[in-house]
Amino acid sequence: MARRGFSLIEILFSLGLVSLIAVTLLGVILSAISATKEAGHRASAAHLAQSTINTLAQSSPPVGPQPVAVEVLNGMEFRLEPSVELATPDVPVLTTDNSRSNPATISNLDPQQARIITVVVGWGQQGRQPRSHTVRRQIFVRP
């Protein structure tokens, strides 16, 4: 017997399968967009922190917490909380951001002149917990 078309069961099964695939792909796409935005915010935070570190290193600030600054970059508000500490000899010091860098020591620096700068950058997103990125343990020597 020749078939003239698809049965109602076959059509409903096909539509259900296509809907399931579409919902799954939509979730993956939304997750990728969110991850891309988060990566952009982290990159902006790292840039602002490094800029703050460079500024502080050139100005030889006193030891202790520094004034908090608020910067707006790409429509996102970032809160920068820098602090300066005395460096102590033979203490492992991370020379770039977070813990992904290799530790070094400052045993060859005069501890009275060496300082360690830590900058914590925080930002908020609507309806989510505040995010933060820390760039720390940047050493500079006062002139």
C-alpha cells in the first residue's frame, strides 16, 4: 500500500524532537553569551587594576589602604580598593594577577624601600552576587 504522508504521531514526535534540540541549543547559546560578558568584565577589571598599580608605583604612596575609586568602563561600574604593604624579604610574592603566576622572592630588595600593592576590583551585575577580581603582590621600590 502506498503512503500518502506522515501520520499525526510521526509529526508530533518530530516536533517534540526539534523543540528539545532548540531549547538545548538556546541554553548553550545563552551560557556562551554570559561567559563572554564575564570574561570581558574580568579583562576590564584586570586592566583597571594594573593601571591603578602603575599609578601607585609612580607616586610612592604611604603604607595602608588607599582611597577607593569608582570607574565606569564599557557601561559597567568597577570599584577599585588598593592597598600598600611593606615587603618582607624571602616571602613568596606573586608578580602578576591571582594565583596563576609563578612566585618569586624579594630577597634582593631592601625591605625598607620595597612595597607590595594589592588591588581588589569589584563590580556588580543586576540580580547577581557582586563579582571581584584581585590583582596583588605587585612590587615597586621607592626612589
